[in-house]
Amino acid sequence: MDAKAQQGGGAMHETDPRFLRGIIDTLNEGLVFVGPDGRIRMVNPALERLTGFTRDELVGRACSVLQCDACVRQRKDGGAHWCRLFDRKGENRKRCTVRRKDGTVVPVLKNARVLTDGQGGVQGAVEIITDLSELVDKERRIEELSRLLGSEEGFAGMVGASSAMHRTFRLLERAAESDAPVLLLGASGTGKELAARAVHDLGRRRNGPYVQLNCAALNENLLESELFGHVRGAFTGAVRDRQGRFEAAHGGDLFLDEIGDLPLPTQVKLLRVLETKRIERVGDNHPREVDVRIIAATNRNLGALVRAGRFREDLLFRINVIPVTLPALAARREDIPLLAAFFLRAITERDGRKAGGLTPAALRHLVAYTWPGNVRELRSAMEYACVVAGGGDIDAEHLPPHIIDGTPECGGHALAATVAERTGPDAAQEAPADEVRPDAPVRVAGPGAGGGTQGRAGEVGAVAAIPVVSAVPVVPAVPVVTDSGPDHEMMSVDAHDRVMSLPGTSGEAGTPPPAMADTFPPTQRELREGEERRQLLAALRRARGNISEAARLLGVYRGTVRNRMARYGIDLHREVKG
């Protein structure tokens, strides 16, 4: 055969329908050819995998079988349905959804091109359909993280606008980026669980498992079985093999809460696992490799436990790689109005009731109280107040009695007095060696003028970890009821002043009332916020009250401008347009 014949044979081969079909079948994207009558003429295997339909189930049927939400069909000249796709010549590209055979909706990108003959007559259309499920999941994740990280008052579900909480948020974010063990130090009832979850959700292991274990909840034998698993017959009742929390957390994070309560023999085994990255199930001597990052938490003073011989120093060195000391509520009182309003809205939404307001008197008591139970106690107080108020505005009389009295119900001086009464005056001065002790006393002004109670601050507190009520940790505005009625003033809980000027006091915005002045000396943050308020006002005046233009001038989002306006109590009509 001469060269021309070979070339001719080659050309014929390349135009062979079977050869072209082979190319189409190798595509990873779904391909469908629709005739001018709107019926499917051809599909490839990728489309079968995408839709769950077989080729035989699709060919010959109307393309509407895929239920694309972007398809528009109409009657053409009173006759058969005509796909509007054919009205637009050239390439059409659109994000849409199709429905699989099992009813599942799949997000896709559809590229369609209309095919015409030499006279412009429509011969059909070729559509390339790409599955966007993974991309949409990533977009959703990015959007979620943007909301969590972008809120000025929150971080991964935790609420707080104070400088102490902002520092904590930054440290938690840095800890999440690492694979090193994290140790969360904080008092009981302040949300170490939520802080641990934030470290997992924002870290590189977020797609792996997140497993929790409370080390104080089980005895030594059960604890080892829970941590490392067991084999059948290892002990009475072990009727089958069972994996432990380490194996369950492989590739992810293991949160060990109350690690200070871990028995010494279990500490030895945990240390060996951290060193070798291998576990042995109880009753077995076969090592199993595990890839786990440890997040530990405790309300104990581990250093004191080491000195008392109740915690291994080498284990402490292993888990204390990234320690995060989290502020107690008493150390960030500026967040109390924000948190109280957050809980008020969450509780009323949960119970299906209309949200009431917080009176200035109620807020004064909340801010003045010492909160030995931290945020958990504040949540309980708001639950109590909502029940007593019966859906109306919350006044001081609706708060738990011990908050009105300024005497903690459990802990603080009330507990010391009780101990003194029962065991003698010297007993109240003693504390267990492992107790997390406060660093220094702080004067806390009482609800009356000049009144006060002696509290403590600076303890190793915990992140103000709030149960997530919605996907977006943004706190809505809640009314503050003034003497003139609930409609005359609103307290923005999107972002509250560090020390707000409560109605009925002589303090100006951002200045503590007289009864609280010695509690909150001026800080650099207050000075910075004063400058931020002035810049915001200047931008709003330059933009003549146009929030979008003010946001452009400041280089921030419109939502940020609105949040800051609420934070600093800026009235557009009175301070800008007036």
C-alpha cells in the first residue's frame, strides 16, 4: 500500500464513529447530546456515573429527565416543546443543579454549545456537565469559616469583644494551625470544650475525626479500655474486640478533658503512646500505630499536682507544648452585657417567646457580680431570669437572689464563710494544693453607690465558650429598657462598649459609671476605640451618611461599618445628617 493509501486509511480511521465514541467515553466530565426535539441522543459513561441513570434509561427521553433547574422550555409555534437553549447560538455556560435517579440534587457546571448546519438550522446541542459537589462543599466551608473568623465579637462560636478574648482567639487560631499538643487551662464551667472544638474545626485535621473523653468520668480500668480499646476476654464482660478513643481519633484530634484527674498508671501508658505513637489494646500485645493530635484541658493547677506527686512531670512536658490560658469572666467584665444579651436572645428563641429587654438595674447587678461559675453561671442566671420575668423585660428583681446580694451561691466568700462555720476560722483560708488559685484580689463595686464586695480576678479562667445557637455567631440587638420605656433606647449586642454608660448614670459613652470607675481603669483599647469612633464619624460625614461610601473610604465591609455604628452608639440622623 502506498503512502497516500495509508494516509487515506488513517483519515478514515480518525473519522470512524467508533473511534470518536472511544474519545468521548474517556472524558471525566459528563457529556450529553440533545437533538433539536429536546430528546437525548447520546451520553457518555461519566454522565451515567453522575446521574445514576444508564445509557438505555436516558437515550430517547426528553432532557427534562435530568430536572436541570436552569432549563427553560416553551411551546414552539403551538407545537412541541422547544428548549430555550437553542435560541442562543454559540456557547452557554451556567452553574445549575441536576437531579440524580435516586432524587439527590447535584450542583454542576454546564457548558452547552448549539450545533447548526450550513444554513443555520439547529442540529442539536452538546452539553458538558461537571460535578461541583466537592467545590460547593469547600465554598460552604470557606463561607462558614469567614463568618466565624470575620465576626468582630466572636470566634468559632465563642462570644467576646474584650481585648482579653481577642488575644485568646488569636492564640487559639495559631494553635489550630499547628499539629502540636494543645493544653487548655481554665476554671470549670467556662467552655473548654468549645475552645477545643474550635482548635479542631480550624486546624489541618478538621476533615478527620474529633473524639472526646472526660478523664474524670471513669475509673482506672474502664478509662484504659476507653482510651486504648480491648480484646475479647481481656476482662469480665469483654465479649468482643473493641477499639478505643485513640484508634477512633486516627487522623484527627483527641480531646482529653479533665486530664488532671488521670490516674498515675494511666498517665504512664498515655506518655508511652505519645512517645511511640502506638497503642496496645487491653489484653493484647499487638502494637497499633495511631496518628492523633492531643488537645487536653484541665481546671487544675498541674504544676501543683506535679509537686504533690499526683501528675507526672514528663507527661506535663509532653502535653504542655501550646498552653492556652483562658480568661475568666471576672477578668473580662466588659463582655458581660454582650453575653447576657446573647443568652437572652438564645433562650427566648429556643422557647419560642418574644425577646424582652434588660433594664439598666439588671445590667448593673450582672456586671458587678463576681461570677465564680463563669459563663455557665451567667447562662443559668439568664435562664432563671427569663422564667421569672415570664416573657417581659428583665429587671433586677428577676435575677437570682445571690446575684442581687452580690454573694456567690457556691464559691467565693459565701463558700469560705460556710467552711469557716463548719470547720473553724482557719479552715476557710486553706485550699487544696491542686486548686487553681486566683492571682490577685480586685475591688468589685456593688449595685449600690459606693458599695462593693471583695472578689478575685486573674485566675486561670476559661474561654467564654457559648453553646452555638445558630450557624453564625453574630449576636442580634436586644433592647435595654430605660425609664422612658423600652422603645427609647437599644443596646447593640453586635458589639458593646467595654464599659457601657448605662441609662440613669452620669457617665458618658465609653466611660464607666461612678460605682464602677475604680473597677475599670482606662485601657489602651478604650483609647484606640475612641480614635476608631472618631474616624468612623469622619468617614460617615464625608460620605454624607452613605454607609457603602463610608465603608469604601475606610476599606472595610458595610457590615463592619454597621457593627461599629452600633458599638459606638452613632446615630446617623443626629450625629451625621443633623
